[in-house]
Amino acid sequence: MSVALHPIKFGTDGWRGLIAADFTFDRLITVAPIAAHVLADVYGGTTNSRTIIVGYDRRFMAEDFARAAAEAVQAAGFDVLLSEGYAPTPAFSWAAYQQKAIGALVITASHNPGGYLGLKVKGGFGGSVPQEVTQQIEKLLSETFTPPSGSGSLRLFDPWQSYCEGLQTKVDIAGIQEAIRNGKLTVFVDVMHGAAASGLERLLGVSVEEINSDRDPLFEGGAPEPLPKYLGKLFERIRSYSSSNESGLVVGLVFDGDSDRIAAVDKQGNFLSSQLLIPILTEHLALRRGYKGEVIKTISGSDLFPKVAALYNLPVYETPIGYKYIADRMLETQVLLGGEESGGIGYGHHIPERDALLSALYLLETVVQTNSDLSEIYHRLQQETGFFSAYDRIDLPLASMEVRSRLVEQLQSQPLTEIAGREVVDCLTIDGYKFRLADGSWLLIRFSGTEPVLRLYCEAENLEQVHQTLDWARSWAES
């Protein structure tokens, strides 16, 4: 009995599927040359290149899949630079830009559980390709297009050296090194068994305490996503250390599976998502580094982002959820930084790509230069802006796609006018339904496009009100 395969579809950042079910060698060596062909059509004219970067993370057989993809692309007439080892996805985006290649193909499933692998397609400019490019790849796949054969070259390269050198020029590495060496700063890093392993030590040239640095393709039965439920070891280690070392600065840093998302932990062992980190980074880059430009936020980003941006007369631009929308904007105008609530943060003075290691360096630089804990900096920004809030989100499985369709139809035909006893004063629909309430809080209702899942996001004055609103939304959806 044959099992129907899911079609190859590119989501917000790449194509992903279960290994040996949807993500197979046969399917990868079909899609990789087509992706290279489209990259050549779109970016070949500006780069005058036939070079494709191929890289991979630390997932199950990722290096074997990468080699197969590289050989298939080579057989289609392209020159291939294949990574000699695992590295962060941003390192391969950087390589595409720095090598003036037409793009990069990265074998990774990012923060998905261990059963998944995937393919991210990066353009020669150093970031995720826009939707029009992935739609062209899908179109040629549906037409069973076969790229012309040829005779390209295939060489191995080290993705780390140039990437680290590029990042080191943007940060006061010496100041961070000195703070660590003299005991002023202690750094803990949870790489979640992923591609950031060894990264911070390579960049800083000094030892930091790395947690979950071994290769575990099963991610201890969880997922390499920077969420509190996966960070028990890091919380415990930092709290234990801080209880016996009251003086000095302590920072915990967390990277997802391919090191394009970041979270942090303060000295007390409190989790800091990018909802807290983006305001800290905005202030640092504007005040101490003197950068200008837009602050780009996705629709689910905290209202504190524009409050902090206003302190430095920085314009704010809002996009749908998905870093590709931020990257598109970065290619159009001057940007200070762009960030999303799920941990992806990128910088207009770098490549238009989420880069967790660069964010980590900026956070360490901030802590050293202010001599303050990350949470202290965040609370000070709350005081300066007069804006205090809490945030949370839940992903709610639905019974079927039919239930999803009924809820969408209901939101369109019977718009909500009251939520959890509070009046709806505005609804933004650039991505889902973001309801602004009379007390200044907001609720965002979004539907997955590929599975029966409802995503609920809320920011309000305190966590009790956040959970009350989310509980209301859950009851609404389940009724």
C-alpha cells in the first residue's frame, strides 16, 4: 500500500518534512537543482556567478543530505561550495553574500522536532528569498521541469572563518573578553544540541560554559526551540551559580537548532524572550552605537518596541509574521533592526537575515557597557517609556481544517466587538485578526495555513489579564 506524499511546499522559511516520509533523498535531489536554476534566473544577472553555497545543521544525516544536494546541483552545471561541517544558517547566508554566489541551499529544519529535516533557500543578497522565488520553484516542480545538465565544480569550504570575522567587526569583542577574563561577566550558553555549538567561543576567543553542546538529533525528545519548557538545565545551572556568586554579571543565551533565533536568561534565572530583548537591543544600537533607521516589528511584536523607538526618533514599520517580510523591507530602506516575537532578530548594517550569534554579541556588549543585568535594563526601559505589560501566546490544535474554515468564516461575517468584557476599538488584518481593546491590550488570532492549528497571542497590563484574554479566546474557538 503506497502512502500519498505531501506536496513540496515552501512555508515562511523553507520546505520541511518528516525524514524518510516527506523529506527523502529522491525528493531533495529533485528540488535542489530546480532551486539552483531559479536562483540563477533571479540573481545570476547581478552576481555574474554560477556558484551555489550548500550547508547543513546537526540533524540526523544532514551532512549526507547536503552532499546529495550538492552533487545534484553540480550535475546541473553549477559550481558548488559545500560546507566541510555544520554551521549556523546565518553563516551560509553570509557566505552567499560574501562569496558573491547566486544563493545558498541549507539543509535544516530549524526549531522543528528531531524527526524533521528541510531546505532553506537563500538569495545572493544574504537572506531568505521572497515568496515569488519559492513559488517559482514550486511551479517548476509541478511541471516536472528538468534543469539542463552540465559539468560544474564541487569544493569544500569552511563557513565559520569569514562569518566570525564579519561579526567580530561589529562588536567590541575586546571589552567582552576582558569582562569574562577578569570575572566581571559569566556567560552560559544553551545551544540545544544545534549548529551554534562552539560558536560563541570561536567569536570571543575565551571559554564560556556551553550546555547541550553534544550532537543529539532527537533533541532529548523535545525540540531545539528557545522556549522555557526546554531550558530546565540552563535555568538550574544559572540559579545554582548565582546563589553562590552574588557579585558579577551573569548572562544566559539560548540558540535554536540552526542559530537564527535567540532567547536569554537573566542572573536570577528568568526567561527573556525577544519581546524583551528587542527593546534592549534597540536602545543599545541607537544610544551607544549611533545607528539610525527603521525598527521593523511583526504584528505580534510588543507595543514596547515603538515606545522605545520613539525615545530615539526612530520610525517603526509593521509587517505580517515571517522574517521574509522583514528582510524584504531591509532591502528597500535604512533599517536599525527587525525582529519577531519568536526570536528572529536581524540588523540593517549586516545581511538581511536573522542572526542569533550577532544578537548574542550585542547583548553581551550591552551588559558590559551598562554594567547591568538584562532584566534591569528592560525594567529601566519600562520606567522611561511609562509602558508596563505582560505577554504570552498559545497554539491551540483544532479538530479539523473544516473547523478552521468555520472559525475564519465567523470572524469575517460576525466581527468581534467585545473580548473578555472589553470593547474592541480596532482590528488589523494584515496577518490574521489583531484586535485592539479599549484598555490598550491586544489579542491576535492567526490560523496555520497548512494544519488545523489556531495561534493566539496577547499583550496586556499584567499576566493575569493576558491569561484571562487567552482563556476567553480558547473558549470562543472551542465553542
